[in-house]
Amino acid sequence: MNARPWLLCLAMALLAGCQYLPERLQSLSGQSPLEGASGGATTCHAELPDFDNVPCLLDDWVAFGLASQRGDRVWREATLTRLGGERPERRLARAVLLAWGSERQWDRAAALYKADLHAAPPELQPLLRYWLNELEGRRRLAGQLAESRAEHRAATEENEALSEELESMTEKLEQLTEIEQSINLRQQNE
């Protein structure tokens, strides 16, 4: 069974819902992303998210998550360099970034999420938990795909071995048939 179509459909479904995530999270918090605690306008979409700008917390992190998803390898590497340090918000931002990197980076991203999720502000934790769950789902699917490929490879090798064995047996049967025909012809000629 080929798992690629299923993986593609799942990935598309997960990605398609991302556009509605900021609105849903804002409605849950009861606050507009541009309203500050004082009711005035605040500038959101910091280039690197942190925990300091509370009125823009969700908006900044969602924007960074989308940028991480859309960014290429060069952008991710440059941004990863800028996200140095061991503060929880830096480590979580690295997790978001690595979660959209190569499969090899997914393990590191999951470890960072798990280690620092508790240190995030309570209003940000559901979003980060959602992203961690989504990452774990992709990791699980990638593992299943690798397992499926290994099983397919093993079955293909087994089929090839059986085919070679069948060919060998067919050749031997043909040789035995020829010998039998030769013996029958001798007996008829005698």
C-alpha cells in the first residue's frame, strides 16, 4: 500500500487550516491582536517573537510560525543563528523554526517544545501544544512511511528471490522433461 497519497492529503488538510488559526485564537482570548492593555493600537508582527509584547503575543507567534513554514532553508538557517541563547522564548522560537526544517531537525524541535512549553505564557501554551502535536503527527507519519518503504523493499527482494528460484526450477523441469523424452525415444527405437 502506498502511503504517499495519504501523507499528502493529511499535510494539505493540516496546512489548509492554518489560515484560520490566528482568528480562532484571538476570539478565544477575547482581545483583538492590535489592542493593547490600555485599549490603544499596538504594532504587532515582531520579526522574532518573544514573551514581552503581551497584546501581540499570539499574533507575533502565529506570524513567526507561518514565516517558518514558508521560509526556505537559507532563511531558516539565518534565523536560527539569530535565535541564539537559552531563554525559553528563544528555545521555543527555535522549536517552531526547526519543526519546518528537515526531518532530521524534527526530533530536536520536539525536544525543545517539550522542555520549554511550560515556561510559555498560559495564553500561548495552547498554540505551542497544537504545533507540538502537529509535529508529533508528522514524525509518526514519517516513521510509518519509512517502515512501509522498508516492508515494500523487503517484499520486492523476496519476490525477486522467489522469481529466481522459480526460474531455476523451471529450467530443471525442462531439463528433466528433455531427459525423459530422450529416454522414451530410445525405448521406442529399441
